[in-house]
Amino acid sequence: MWWCLMVACGTAEPPAPSVDADLAAEVAQTWCKLHKGAEASCAAEGATAKADAHAATFEVWVDRTEEKLGIYTVDARVELSVDGTAHPALTTPLRAYGGSRDEAVKRGLHEWAVVYGAALVDWTLASPERAALAALDKEHGATPRAVSGKEVYRGYTLVRGTEGRVDHAALLGVIGEDLSALGPGVHGLSVEILQEAGNATRTCTLDGESSGPLCRSAARYAWPGGAGTQIRQYWVVE
């Protein structure tokens, strides 16, 4: 018994990632809601959303679920296939928390939709008006649509803890070298900033993998806000 308490019971392996078909179906429904905002038709059937231009299929991998002190948390990844072609570079996170699973998933789906989904929908639509983003952000027109010869589709900027706004033209100018260095094909880039007293924590990804160079570039931009500010930004670039 004491051996279990000291060794075995304290070193249990975390559960392996698992596919959540129900959550994938909810992502597909959310995808169609973004199409509605973009004034484009879409119908969801299971984990597949069929629009006029393309059919998008989703697979959601849940890496962690936890219920602690009345708070339910889920960390998951959304994988996207378009017309049968998988796009691993466009795998995006779905993070959810709330007082129940339903509350957590509702919140997580909303944040996934605005931060990541809008950019992905505009990319699949090849929308010159960035219609999905336009339905969420009235000032979307201030964002350059091409940088370093590449089309840029951005998601909604999630900002908490400040009334300040991100200057998207200036930000893309700062990370322009990172964009010009990208190879052919489609890429996903994200920057998340958490500002604490005297310190800023940056989490950056390129094609779903951690990217130090992108974070170093993002550090040159004067992000708004102070302690307690959180900012999340995502781009699809092709």
C-alpha cells in the first residue's frame, strides 16, 4: 500500500488523446454559422459542413479534460480537411472552460469560431471581402489583404483586459519577414500575448508548431494594454 502511494499512485499516465465525434459535429455547425454571417450557404451533416464552394470535414482530438472545484476544462485540437484533403498546417486549438461541459463547450466553440474559424472560412471561400471576418469586425478593412506577395486571412482579434486596439497594418509589417520566408502552400500562424506585471508571455505557432522566430518578431510590436491583458490573433496565409 505504501509503495502504491509513493510510486505507482503518483505516476499515473495521463489519458491518451481521444477523438470526440460529437464535438466535431458541433464544430461543423459552428462553421455553417460563420458561413451564414458571410452570406454564404452551408449545411452540416455530422462532422462535415457542405458549402457551395467546398466541403469541410473536422476531426476533434481531446488532449485533456478535467473537472476541478466545479470548473470543467477541455483542451482539444481541431483538424480540418477540405474536399477530402487534410491540412495539418491548419490544425487549431479549442480551449474550453465553464461550470459544466455544455457551458465550457459553448464558450470554447465561440472563441474558436471568432479567432480561428473566421480566417479559415474566408480562406476556403477565397473571399476578397473577407466576409466572415467582416461580419465580426467592422474595422476589418484596415487589415492588409496581402503581405510579401501572400494572401493574408486574419481571424477576429480576441482582446481581454484593455480597451486598446491592435494596429493590424503595423503588426503585419513587423512580422512581414516571417511571412515572406514561408514556403508554398497554405500556412497557419498564431500569436498569443499574456501581459503580467513587468512581463509579457508570448506563445506563437507556425503550422501548429511552436515558433520562436515568430515570437521574436511579435515582440517588436507595441502591444496595447498592461498587466492582465490577453490578446489572441490568428492568420491563414497562402
